[in-house]
Amino acid sequence: MPFTTSTAVPLYWTSYGPARAPRLLVVHGGPGASHDYLLPQMLELADRYQLVFYDQRGGGQSRSTDPSPVTWRTHVEDLARLIPELGLDPPSIIGYSWGGLLALLYAIEAYRGSAPQPARMVIIDPAPISRTLRDRFEAEFARRQSSEAMATLREQLAASGLRERDAEAYRQRAFELSVAGYFGRLERARALTPFRVIARVQKSVWASLGDYDLREGLETVQCPTLVIHGRLDPIPLESSEQAAAALPRARLVVLDESGHVPYVEEPDALFAAIRRFLDETASLASPSSPPPEAT
């Protein structure tokens, strides 16, 4: 099993796609989750690209007994070491949700001279770029999850006897209801691979950001960036609009039928937009070379 050796904590990584194809570093959401829940849908891009995934520190197969708090700076520093170790410099980054915000945080630090600068970035439904917008997201998500319709669905599940008849089916349905607020339509949650978030890591990372606002820092990030946002996302569209406006070379694509998970909800439109951007910026891709111990 491949793990990084240059980071303070070994980080699990894996890759999919042709060994000599242009390489894309995929940064998953969370914080405190793992890359698995982006699969299998994100492998749509593995026909022409080699996708490199890793589990961020504290989650998935990169969990650690180190009691030190995991912060946003921890994750940025890990990326700064992982990128050259895996031969990804300059990196083409695809960041999803929290991973999108992490990619933006990383890019800001990179343009301050502390890490390899991204060649290009695709940011999919990024976590809110300010504390104010995060508060709005949390309120909207809580509103959706506490609606009368959701309460009825939870009551129906509890009374169904499914837990006793089919424990696995019960866990799947309970997971779908737990993430329903992220989706434009609940039934689409069935296609999302279940995942676990390590609460300690999630809390630590968000606390480390404090009363944050990335707009000023984003003005220094010069690489071409595609920002994609689902119109039905509980994260305010305004967040991605502000990010795209602050980034000097950004374009915003809004997917009208998607919530927070467009790779499940509107995959054709999502991947078409990503492929167009990658084609347009192909000259910026790092030289093709297989990673160490390629899987």
C-alpha cells in the first residue's frame, strides 16, 4: 500500500488511469473524510488522465495516533510536500467541497512562495470562502435537515422494521437521509458512496480557520481556475461567485440541476465542463511521468 514518506504523518495515496497520461491531483472533501466517496464517478476522467487521490491527514487510511490538532495549515503543508514527492510539480488540482477550499488555501500560500504553484485548478462546489458564508450554509443545511418532510422520512424509517430485516439496507437509508440536505433531489443520494467523517479532525480544522475570508488572498492566485457550483447547493452560490470574481483568471459554471454533489447529480454536464477546461489549458499540464510505486 503506497504512503508518502516526506510528510510528517504518512499519507495514503493511490492512482487510476494511464500511467503516461497527464496527471490530476484530486483533493477530497471533509475535513476528516477520505477519497473513497468520490468513487466511482470521478473515474470518468481516468480515460485520458491519471487521477492521483490521497487521504488527508486524520481521515481514511491516513489516520494517525498523533494527538496534535490538525489545522488548515497542516493540510497545506502536507500538500506542499506530497506534490513534489509524487512528481506532480506543477500540480493540476481538482478540489471538491472542503477539498476545493483547501486547494484555494494551498494556492494562496503557494503564490506567497512557500510551495509549488498550481498550473491550473478545477474547484467543484467549494466550501464557503468566508466565515459569514459558512454560517449561512450551516443555517440552510440545518433548515433542510429539520424540515417536516425529512422528519416524516426519518419516522418512516424508524417504524419500518428495516433495521431488523436488513441491517445493511437500513444503514444505507440512514446515510441517505443524513446527507439529504446536500442534494437537489433526495433520491439521487442513493448513488453517493457512503463515507465517514472523523469529527475531531473536522472540528479542529474549522476552528483553525477562525473568522476567515479568502477574497483578498485569492487576488494573488494567477493560475487558470474553473469554479463549478450547483445552483441547489446549500452552500450559497454567492460564495463561488465571490471566489471566481476574486481570482484573476477564473471562470464560473453554474449547474442548474445540482446540489452539492454534481458528480452524482449532473455528471454529464460536470465532466463536459471539466474536459473543456482541461483541453483549453492542456499546455500547462506537467510532463507525463508515472508516480513512484504507481498502482
